Amino acid sequence: MIKFNHVYKIYEKDIKALDDLSFSVEKGEFVFLTGPSGAGKTTVFNLLYREDIPDMGTILVENSDIAHLARSRVPYYRRRIGFVFQDFKLLFDRSIFDNIALPLVLTSTAPEFIYKTVNDAIKRIGLEGREDVDPWHLSGGEKQKVALARAVILNPPFIMADEPTGNLDEENAWQIMTMLDELNRAGTTVMVASHNRDIVTRMGKRVIRLERGKAVE
């Protein structure tokens, strides 16, 4: 499903964020991307989300080289990716319902379908009855659950989660990882960037470890 072929990404002052990086992730896999700060994890995610393009090499997603994807096609490509951010990226002036519904609204989905789908999602994350609450009144774990529900509301085949447990206590961290594992068991490809060695070890999933822009494990 995803294949990095000899990818380089070089920033100013000749800093190699990625240095001849090659790896692949098969459809339906659950993969952890690990490594110290500055190893290249965020760069990998930025490239996959088409926030950036490589200086050399190819990145294939479902056999399409996304580096050469026309700008007009990028929004459609992103609809097939659920992105979970460490800092949630919620809209704090909107309700839980509106935050989760946003991707459906942007794709001109019928209001009746939005109402049912979003309320079902709210029930699954355990926030039923709080649909009209705004994110200011949520705990960190609740915010991340809302962010995850929003990321998967379009049923994307691929989820990327960038340090999704970084700001959470142990209980909430495991709840988020359990939700991601359930999505993976249902067939979704999941890729998680994480510094949390305990979670990575206990989950028992495949690990790609980066150091200085290279895959070392």
C-alpha cells in the first residue's frame, strides 16, 4: 500500500531529514514509526500527507506516486487518510458534534447521514449526551477520542497517528491504542509515530526505527 523508494528530504544548510530512506507498509498492517527527536518521523508523515514532497526518490501510495500528484487532486487524496495529531487540532469554537462532522460537511454529505454517522461515532467514543459541548470542557483523553473519531469518520483505508498518546495519562493512552487496534483488526492500515517504548513493546506490532533519516531497524 505504501512504499518509500530511496527517499531524500534535504532542508536548508544541507540538513538531511531523510537520507536514502526505503521501507514499505502492506495493506492492513499496523506499524510503529519510532526513533529519537529529529530522526525523521514527522518528515515521513508530512510527505505522506502531501504537506511536502521529496527532493529525490518516490513515494507510492496504492501504486500512485504522490510526489507527482496534481495540486488539485491533493484534497481528494487526503480524504483517504485519517490523520490524528498529537495536539488534537480541534476547533475550540465548535461543538464535539461539529468537530467530528467537519470532514462530512466538507464533502457535501447529506445532513441526515451526517446526523446519524456522527452520533454513532460519539456513542462509540463514550461521549453520548455531550454532543453540544465544546472541546474546552474535555479532558486530554476525551479530546484525543474526538480527534480520532473525526479522523476516521470518512472510513479512510489508512490512518496516520503522530504521537497520539504523547499528552495522555496511561489509562487514556491505552484507550486510544485499543481504538486504533480495533480499526486495524477491521482492515484499516495504521501507522503510528511514537516515543513510548512501553506501548510499542506491549502492542507487539511491526516497528520501523529511524535514526538521522535512515531506517536502522
